[in-house]
Amino acid sequence: MSVLNVQAILLIGLAAFGYAVATIGLKMGATTLSLSALGLIALGFGAAILSEVEILRHVDLGIVYISIIGLETLIVLSYAWYIGEALSLRQLGGATMVLAGLVVVSH
């Protein structure tokens, strides 16, 4: 398996963004299930699945998985902050640990 190249990084970004979009759809659907929430969920998971399948043909699972989770964490936490949800010190600590894990695994 090869190392990360530009295409792999773009696919990781697309997969992380897809999972984040699906999470936002889940959050929307938690109060009232609507077609827009279901659409975001389907679109997000579809993009994530297709991207992840393609990247796993070329890059090892460990680095792909941690990279996607790290980027998705940043996107979802940014969205949570944007919609006004308070992030506890514990949540921020957990996110920091995920991102630190990404740094450790990638080197």
C-alpha cells in the first residue's frame, strides 16, 4: 500500500465531510424528522462510503480511519460551536486526544 498522496488526502477530506454532513442530518432529525434531514443523512453517508471504499484500495486502514475521524471531529465540533452548543472541557479534551492520536499515528 502506498503513502498518502493528493488524491488520497482529497478522498479522506470528502469522507470526513460526508460523515460530518450525515451527523448534521442526524442532529436535524433528532428534533423533527424531515426530508431534508433524511436527505443530508443519505447524501453524507453515500459520499463517505464511496470515498472510503476508493481510498482503502490504495492506503492502509489505520491511517485512513484515524485521519477521517480526526477531520470529522474538527468539522462536527465547529458545527456544534456554530449552532451555539456549549462544549465542555471534557469534550474539548476528548477532541484534543483524537487529534493528538492522529499526529502520533501519521508519523
